[in-house]
Amino acid sequence: MTLEHLGYVRSDGRKFSLSPRVLELGYAYLSSVHPWDAAFP
């Protein structure tokens, strides 16, 4: 319910679904990693 209040999920009363705002949670990490570093094993 806290995530719903913050706008990260939506609820229809029975089910929850992610909202586009949930992408903010991983943005700080993803913006600091260079694509070529992630491509190497």
C-alpha cells in the first residue's frame, strides 16, 4: 500500500500492477553503468 501511495504501483482493488514510475528505482544504478562494461562477462 505504501508503494501505491507513492505512485509506484496501481491497484484495482484485487490486483496490483507496476506504473511507469517504478523505473525511477533502478535509474540511478543504470545511469552510472556504461553499456560496454555490462557487455563484458
